[in-house]
Amino acid sequence: MKVVLQRVAEASVTIDKKVVSSIKNGLLVLLGITNNDSVKDIEWLSKKIANLRIFNDENGVMNKSVIDTKGEVIVVSQFTLLASTKKGNRPSYIKAATPEIAIPLYEQFIAQLEKKLGKKVGTGVFGADMKIKLLNDGPVTILIDSAQKE
């Protein structure tokens, strides 16, 4: 699994001109799922996201997690994170999981993250044409790949 985490002052997901999720201070999580991902990736990644200290403390130092700040989270499935641009100019998405594999893992990821956070998270709709609006705070944008466990 690959994620792009963006610390946001606000974010929203709109589908067919209807806002389906919106948050204030917290994280926008763009999630890419591969055919090789498993429950172990979900467990590791959800724990990492919930506890990653990328929010400022009272001294302006990134020393607090989304849990510490009681921040909100939106998770959006985004297969294009798995694009391979090695050959030519047209990205290949062969590493992206098929919907039969990706949808259950996406749903399990959301459930596991909600468990870690102790509250509901906002979501997009898997496979929908979504419009994502965000106000990046910082900006703070972090890439995490569960295959590399960095």
C-alpha cells in the first residue's frame, strides 16, 4: 500500500456536485492498493498514520499525532499512486489491485484506521470520479509505502 498523507486545515470530497465528506484540521489520506497488499499492510499503515507526529505542539514543533490533536481524517482510494512511468509517456497501472482485491482491503483499512483513531473517518467512494479540495497546512505532505516500511 502506498499513501500520500497531507496535513490539512480543511479538506472535502465532492461527487456529482455533492460533498460526501469534509473535515477541518487533520489528514487527507490518498491510498493506493497493490495486488500484493494484505491485512499486515493495513495494520502497519493504519498504526503509522494514527501515530505519526506531524502536527505542531505548543512550541511549533511537529511533535503531535492526529490522535493527540483530535484531528479528523478523510481516506480516498487512488490507484494512480501506483503508476509506473518507467517506459514511454503513458503510465501503467499494472501494479494497482483489481476492484475485487482493492475494495475489501480499502474497507478493512478504513475500519482499522477508525479503530486506531477511536472515531469515524470520512471517505470518498471507491471508483467514483471525485473532486478533492484541500488546504494543505504547512505544507506537510508525506509519502509512505508499506512495502518499504520506512
